[in-house]
Amino acid sequence: AGRLPPIFRSVLDQLLDGFTPEEVGFLKSMLRRILSNYCEAAGGSVT
């Protein structure tokens, strides 16, 4: 998230307020898996 413009970082901080770092990591891991599953089903790849 360090590469995000400040406005997006601010919104992300608001949305994830109250989550522990472990919960944020778990959410990111699940979202990567969802994206990977979608790309496999669509015949593409995650880059």
C-alpha cells in the first residue's frame, strides 16, 4: 500500500480502521486467492 496515492491511502485507512494487522493480512490473502481463482477460470493469469 506504500505505492498508493495519499487519497487512496486515507480511504483505505478509514475502511480498515479497527482491523488488526493479522486481519488485514488475512483479508489480502483471501482477495489474492479470489483473484487467482477468477483468473484461472477465465484462462488468464495474475500478474
